[in-house]
Amino acid sequence: MRSAADPTERRRRAMSAFAQAPAGFLEARWPSLADGRTIVPVRGPEVGLVMVRGRTGGGGAAFNLGEASATRASVRLANGPVGHAMILGRDLEKARHAAAFDALWQIDTCQAAVEREVVAEIERLIAAADGQRAEETAATKVDFFTMARGED
Amino acid sequence: MYVAVKGGERAIANAHRLLDDRRRGDRQVPALTLEQLTQQLALAVDRVMAEGSLYDPELAAMAVRQSRGDLIEAIFLLRAYRTTLPRFAVSLPIETGRMRIERRISATYKDLPGGQLLGPTFDYTHRLIEPAMAADLPVEAPERRVAESSRSAPRVTDILGDEALIESDGAADGNDPADLTREPLAYPAARALRLQALARGDEGFLLGLGYSTQRGFGRTHPFVGEIRIGEVDVEVEIDGLDFTVVIGRVRVTECQMVSQFTGSKSEPPQFTRGYGLVFGQMERKAMAMSLVDRALRADEFDEERRAPAQDEEFVLAHADNVQATGFVEHLKLPHYVDFQAELQLLRTMRATAAGVGGDGEPPTGRKNSDDAEAAR
């Protein structure tokens, strides 16, 4: 288990957040954070498939459950690093911006702002949606009670 | 002699134009939006994704709309679309133990950790059509209650596993499982391949087979150990990076079916298991899949294989509704020449039997009841 301070773990967490951003979220935040940097395509964005695997019995040997559509992109920021992204679904612009944010995250002077205003914000949105759904599910929890029986 | 006949282009073009018109229906009525389908016909969309073996709610909704609600036609469309795309990656196996649970029930343990969470279920409804729903009346927001963490709801088979009264999941062997979309099915098939085929198999076919095992065609005495529905992370290694990333989530339904087993020379008596895992909210399908998975494991437990649900080739070769519909529906395409040949053969047989006409030789070669039936 990598610690949360580990750069690889932090990038992994950031990329996972970009991939799960709501539609339009990344595009909307790009202008204010990118400081005029242009996004140069390296590969894609292109649509393809990811084979999703399950485990026999839930925890045993892997098997192929079925595929899911996915979009991947790699971009370079002008004179800057290359960023990568893969997301579920077929949102080309989202994939392109996810790759761009991955690149922006790699620039030391931008990283803190990206983590604060994009990564943390997406995680907050996801947690809020998950929390609401969990509460709605919890309200359907069965509270068993024992009926009085006829014997002593 | 083989005579090719052309024709019908205009009829076909006009038929497709007519199809477009009938699909759209009365132009005064607003067209269905994809959002309406993914939200309000979500379970139809889920079925198309599961049996189309492609998780993409919007595409599945497009297919349902294009097929006028013919779900097997929609599944066909999704399968065809899939063939046009490259495969980027294979995910790590999804972790159903870390699911964001939307429904979770057990028929074997009343007080299991995490509790019985009914979720959005048809169970306990009266199954009466509600005329009031014909009007778009306001719907109440769901009740909410403080939730325990999903982490506190372990899979029921992990709870029972401690006592070794129930068969374990088996080891994760790390091998790449066979993939029936890459190589044709061969028999006997490994369990991983069977699970892949069942996960995309026709719900109705598997339901019928599962039902047959309950009625005595096979040996299962099943209990639902657990059904859980919810979202799981899909995690993938990205090209050029040495770590994995969550690229999104899929909703799945998992069913752990627990069955009796009397033991064998090498195994003590214990509960065995059938497993069901399906894209989307697909409880009936996941249950049927787990029954059939267990029935197909007959050899592992030295059970006699006598029922259709235990016959691997019978089940796997006929579970795919796109294959099935292709072969059944091809019968409606022109067979004029074949049929003429059968007709001629039949006339010759009749003539020979009556002792007139023909060349006196009894017809040889093709003669079976299929031919006679086709000629009827």
C-alpha cells in the first residue's frame, strides 16, 4: 500500500478523479487553471473497449464479465509534460481534458491548484452523491423484531 | 443448375423507410430522449448492456430506441457496434466486496453484518397496474437514514467461509482466463469460460434452465446466500504508466447461490456454490445464472449429468440469443431453390411409389424426415 504522500499514489488518485468527473466539469475548469496553455494532441482521443473482469465466486479466479466502452487520450501541453487519460464512456472532450489535467498536475507550480480545485472537488462531488445514495438505501434496511410467542 | 435471381431493392428500401416511419410513430407525440430511456426504462437498458456484453447505457438506450423496444434486436446492434472497436485494456477483476451497495439481501442469514437492504425492488409490491401512473403525477423523494459504511457489509460467503462449511471461492490463479470473443467455444469449457458465456446469455433461456433445476431436472437444493447490487470501480493499467487508475464505475448484480452437497471421498459434506454476476440491475438473470453455474459443475461433485441444465454443450451452445436468433430467423430468408429441390424430390418419390413416371429407380441420396417436413 502506497502512502498518500507518495507521488505515484497522488497521481493515481488525481487521474482516477479526472476519469470520474461529471460531464463538462473538466472543460469548465480548464481555462482558469491552464493559464493559456494549449493542448497539443499526441494520441486520440479515441473510443475503444475495456474488458471488465470478475472473479469466480467473487474472490476466486478471474473471468471475463463483458466489455465497457472507454475513451483514451494522450496530450502534450506546449513545451510541457505529456498527460494520459482513460475514462469509461465515449466523451471525447472529457478524455482530452482529463489527459490535459494529468499533464498540468505534473507541472510543480500548478499541482497544488489542480489538487485543490479539481481533484478534491471531484472527490467531494462523488462522496456527496455516494452518501445520498447510501442514505436512501439505508432507509430500506429491514428492522426485524420478534413477535410475542404463545408459550412461556 | 443454380439460378441466381435478383430483385427487391426497391421493396427493401421502401420497407426500411416504412420502418423509420412506424418507429417514429405519430409526429405530434414527442420523440423519446435517450435520457428518458436510461432513466425510466433503466432495466431494459441494463438487459441490453448485459446480453450485448457492452457496458454503455447511452449506446444501449440508442439501440433500444432504434429497435422499437425489441431487446434482442437491440442486443444485436450493440454486439455489432462492439466489433468495430479496438480493445484498449483488460481491467483488474472488480471487487464486489467493495461495492457501493444499493440493494443487498440474504435468504440464509437474517442478521448478517450490514443488514438486509431492500433497495429499489419490485419484491413485496402487489403487482397491480396502477392507473394513477398513467398520469405523470409528482413522485415523493426517497426516505433517507444515516448509513453505515458499505465496508461493514462483507460478502456472506466470506462470513460462512470461516467455518469451512461452505466451499471457498478457490484460488485466484493469476492466469489469463479464456475469452470466447477471441477464440471459439470448445468443450469441455473451463468454469471461467462458462461464466463469461452465462453472463452474456439470454435471460429467458437461463431462467427456464434455472427453473428446470428447481423442478427436478438436475440436482440443486438452492438458497440465496446473498444478492447484492451496486456500483464497483473499474481499474485499469494505463499504457506507459506503471500503476493502475480507476477509469469509472459499472453497476453490477451479484448472486451467491448456496447448494447442498453430501460430500465425496476427498471432500467433507459442505455447502457448494453457484455464482452469478451480471452488468446492471439484473437480479433474475444473476439468480438464474448462479443456478445454471452450479448445475454445470456436476462433474466436480461426482453428480450424474442427466438434465439439460447440467449439459455444458447444450447450455453454452444455445444461451446466446444473438446466435440463436440468427439461425432461427434465417429461415425466413429466401429458400426458393432449396424448396424447389425438395418439391421435385417428393414428386419423384410419389411417382415411384405409384409405379408411374420417373425412370423406375427409387430416389437415392437425401431422404430424411427433415426433408419431408420442409416440403410440407
